[in-house]
Amino acid sequence: QVQLVESGGGLVQPGGSLRLSCAASGFTFSSYAMSWYRQAPGKERELVARISSAGSTTNYADSVKGRFTISRDNAKNTVYLQMNSLKSEDTAVYYCKRSGTGDWGQGTQVTVSS
């Protein structure tokens, strides 16, 4: 069955960095675009970044452009989200998703606070 397992979340000070990982299994990873979403308390889940199946095309929410970088390693069946210059408003649960399907990971908490 499809599994998406996020890791790398935690507590970080404003201005700091974190790298999230999402390990995928149960499907042909290199055939699918992948996305990162986030959901802050009391807010709707929002798209943060998306990467094409080969990794050649990326898209970002305006709120994270220039600070976050999505990447993937198809040999390792893993998608990453490098988050730099973190702000308090980036605090949320971050989820990875297999694009075009209803497959989600369980989420990883990112808290940006001093």
C-alpha cells in the first residue's frame, strides 16, 4: 500500500532552518509529482510547494518563495523541503502528498518560536 512518511520537523528559532523529508513507498515514485502542504491551527490546509515527477519544474506559494526549496531524489523515493529564514507564521503541521491522488502523509510539526 502507499505510504508517505514525513520527518524532520521540530522547534526552531525565527531565522533558522529545517529540512523536511518524505519517504515514499508502495508506488512508482518517479512517475508522480509530489507536493508539500501545511496547516496552521484554525486555518485551512494550503499548498506550499510542488515538484514535477522528474524534478525539473517546481512551484511555490508566494509566502515561501525565496525561502523554501523543494527537491527530490527518485533513487531514494524521497522528497525534501528545505526551509530557510523561518518565520513564526510558518508554524504548522507539514504534510507531503502524492499529487493527483488522495494519498497524504501523517504530517510533521514545525514550530518557529523564540
